[in-house]
Amino acid sequence: MSTTHEPAAAGGLSKTQHTYQVLKTRITAGAYPAGHRLVLGSLAKEFDVSPVPVREAVRLLQAEGLVHFERNVGATVAAIDPVGYEHTMQMLAIVESAATALAAPHLTADDLAEAAELNARMRAHLDPLDPVDFTRLNHEFHEVLYTRCPNPSLVDLVKKGWAQLATIRDSTFSFVPARAQASVAEHDQLLDLIRAGSGAEWIEHCARAHRTATLDAFLTWDADAHHP
């Protein structure tokens, strides 16, 4: 795909890029639920563009696994793969908690202050909940805590886990919004343990329980949604 000669939209983005970003935000925020049809003609009218940028944007979303095409139906928002999500979260719970525990002695006062500030911003996004921004800040919070892990192979595994989650769905909190408040409180507990110089086993346990609780909340939601 080439958009070299494509006119720019607002903010210097091409029309395809702008359309892609808006559609992805709607999908990840839950405004477009699984099964929602993306009607190219209607979207082209909404964005005041030809169908070409919309079609290209939808192809990008399809490549990320957020949209799929079905014969006689067209483009629809893809459902989350609960098995893939579960496996990725289980892996991330193990490797990220280990990386966080190993990183803890190397975290500086500035690192902890940055993490606390990010958590405060997450708390500010609770009412009303902005799941996309909340998830972005959540990623940044955990990134501060694990990147000083002295084992680069472990850090690489954590980054791959986060990347895999992004291909499944950017914001879990769109589906389990009640989990957001508990998540912020658990961040506070994790920071308290690190500040207190707690043993690696306690930090790892706390970090793993935090990740597992989000997984459990999602699996409960998925079971209720598909087997009422």
C-alpha cells in the first residue's frame, strides 16, 4: 500500500492514518463491539473522504486482528480470542512479575516518583473511565517498574507479551471497567513494597497476583457474556 500522494488530514496525518486511528480508538474503547459492521460508504461520508482511505484503514485493522471480513457481510469488528488472551496474560504474569522483582533494587527515587505520578493520573481517569488512556498509562506504569531488570532476555519477553496483548485488544478495561479501581489500589500496594525494600519473593507475588486478577476478571466477563 502506498499513500505517498495521499492528501493530509487534520494534524498532518494522511486521510488513511486519521481514519485508522479513529476507528481503532472506537474498537479498543468498546464503542464498536464485536460483530459491529464497518460500512465503508457510511464511514466515508462521516469522515468526508472517498472510500479508498477507509478501505485502507480497515485493511490495517484487519492486519492487526481487530477486524475480519466475512463473505456477504463485509468488514466486522473481531471478537477477542479468549484463549489467546488467557495464554498471553498467564505468560505475562510470570515473566513481568519476575522482571519487576529483579528490577526493584535498581529503581531510583525518580523512577518511583514517576510510577506514582502515572498511577495518580490513572486514578484521575476512573470517573468517568477512559479505558484507552487508562490502559496506556497502565502500560507506562509497569514499564517503569520492569525496565531496570538486569536480565535483558526477561525484559524482552515482557515487551513481547505486551505487544501480543495489543494485537488481541488494546484495552481490557473496556470490558471489565470495575477492575480499573482495584488495579490502581494494587499499584499503590506494589509501590509500597518496593519502597520498603521488601524481599523479591513478596514483590513478585504481588505483581503476579495483580496481573492474574485482571485475567480472572476478564474470563468471568467473557463467560457471562457468552454463556448467560
